Amino acid sequence: MKVLFDHPNPFLLAHGGFQIQIEQTKKALEEIGVQVDWLRWWDADQTGEIIHYFGRPSAAYINYAHQKGFKVVMSELLTGLGSRSDKQRWAQKLLMTAARALLPASFTAKLSWDAYQLVDSAIALTAWEKNLMVEMFEAPSEKVHVLPNGVEEVFFLKPETRNLKPERNKWLICTATITERKRVMELAEAALLAKVPVWIIGKPYSESDPYYLRFLDLVKKSSNLIRYEGGISDRSRLAEIYKSARGFVLLSTMESLSLSALEAAASGCPLLLSDLPWAKSTFGSSATYCPISSAILSGQSLKSFYEQSFDCSTAPQPLTWTEIAGQLSDIYRSETRVRS
């Protein structure tokens, strides 16, 4: 079986979780014996059985792939949609229904809403995203598979230490891109009000970003309560930081499924996350939740979590990328068995 990966956006424009998901999925599939290649649109002689498209392909793309004998599997992150309120999603659904009825098909085709009906399988990172795919885009439920991101082996606790109470330092850890939707500066403001030490690890999309510059200014005035030294690319070092941290915090406004939160969970680190559906559908009662609110209220949640972190339950161990690759391979094989 040969799988071709396709993705419409070049990685060099923005680092982030989607890039890691694609690269780690490819690597893990190859390690279990699945042949994976990047789709070369200019190569008429390239062969394969399945195209795994990361994003939302157009109807024309899917139909042409089918004509060429490919099955199409789609992975799309519904980050913004999944973070909207019930009223906002209801209004969006009404607009989508009206657009289908009133606008020319050539216009709505550009939005690729029909992709969910046309692809052979769709991959959702959480049960919440599957619900959105079915309710908002009318994806057949049997076509949608819930398959979360995996975690690299280095982040997992050794079996003999999982039931031991770890020695943890004073720091709450946040690993995130320094950008508005991650609310890193707001976390720092809340931590200063609550007098809670927070170590923020990450880098901006651009070092000239005004939000990043305001964040740096806040760090300089924090009297060492906020620790920031940039990003950490050494995965082993990052794993050790998680394993010794007081807790992990992510108060972002939008996520699909945070890789950082999964890494922290694998390391046995208590979690404080934004009170959003993606988090609750993934971690349930094994995490603590904070409403997206003012710095004062966030600070109160932060203080409470900090004081109780030693007594917080830890999340169940997530899956490794190898385990995810095995499940994805099963989906691929089920599609090749029903080739039309």
C-alpha cells in the first residue's frame, strides 16, 4: 500500500501543531512499513492508492482523484469553528443553508462544504470535531474516524515511575506560540496578579509582532515571576521540564487538540486548560478548567490550580505516534479493500 500526503500550505510560513502532526504521522507510518510520499502534482507517473489530504480539498480535486483511481482521506482542523459559541455555530449553519439555496453552485463550490460527503474517510482529532463534521457539514457519521494526535516516546514516564509521586519544582509551564489566540500575554498578566510563577516556552511567528513585543515588555517588568527564554527545540529537555513542572497551563481561545497538552499529560503533569469543548472532550474530569475571562478571574483560577496541583489527578496516558499510525493504517486498508 502506498499513500500520498498532500497539504495546500507550505510549512515555512508558520510553524505549529499541524506541521508536527503531518511530519510525525508520516514518520510513524513509515516506521510500521507503510510507504508514504509527498504528492507531486507535476509528476504524471507517480503511483499510489490513497491520497491523505491535510486540509479541505475541493470537490473537483476529490472527483479527479477518484477518476484516477485514488481513495481520498481528509484531515481538517476545525479550530475556529470548534471554539465558537452554540449561538454562533447555529447562525453559521443557517447562513450555510441559505447560501446553498440562494447562491450559484459555482460560488459555494469554492468553500468546499461538500468535501465531507465526497471523501472516502475523514479524520477528526476529537469526538467534538467529529460532531461538528456531522452536524455542520453533514458528513456521514460512518465516514468520520476519531483519531487524536500521538506523543513522542521521550515524553512518557517510565512504567516503574508512573505510580510514584514526582518531585516537582515551583514553575507552571506553558508551551505555546506567542500569539493572540494562545493568550500568552494574558496568562502572564494573570500570573503576576496571582503571584504565581509561570515559565513560558515558545516563539512568535514574527519577532516584530506587536503582541510579542508587548509580551517581552511585560516579562521585563515581572520581577522574575515570569520566566521566558524563547523556544526549546530539544525534545528530551522539554520532556524533562514537563516531568518536573508544578503543572501545565494553556488558556488559549482556540484549539483543535493541543499537542503540548498531550505531551504534558504523557509526562504526568497536571493540566489547567481553557474551558472549551476540545479540552473537555479529550481530558474530561482529569484536567482543571479555566473560563476565558479577565486577568483577575484567570488569576484566581491560576492561584487555585497552583495551590492544589499536588492533589490534582493526572490525565490518562495518550497514544504514541506509532499507535496512531497503526490505527490510521487500518483505516487506509479498509478503504483499499472497498475500492470501486
